[in-house]
Amino acid sequence: MVKIILESWREGLEKVSLTKLQVDMLEKSLKESKLNVDSLLDDKKVIIEIDNLDLAHEFLKKVEKIGVNGSILIK
């Protein structure tokens, strides 16, 4: 199991893109994706668990480009 940790956001964060990435890449529901974005904007860390390490790295690369500071924790 891999944990993607969305730790904080930078000015210019593309909120819609972050929501869309979660839906498209991680197959999260729109509701869950929006909740994750709102939590991040409230300065809370967001932890997303997935099974695919390669997907986690690809997702993290994309979210960093749109204004999210994150990391990966491998269990």
C-alpha cells in the first residue's frame, strides 16, 4: 500500500485541476476529491491510499506542477 500525502499548497493552486486529477487518475469520487481539496485549503494534510507505486509517483509529479507540496509513504 502506498500513501500519497498532500502536505500543503502554494499560491496559484489549480483547485479544479487537482479535483479532476483525483477523479481521472485515482478513480476517486467527485465528492471525495472536492473534500480533499477543501481540506488541503484548510491547511490539513490529505492522505490518499492507493496500491500502485508508479501511479503514485505520476500523480505526485502532476500535482506538484499545479501547486501542491506532497510526498509518498510506502508501507
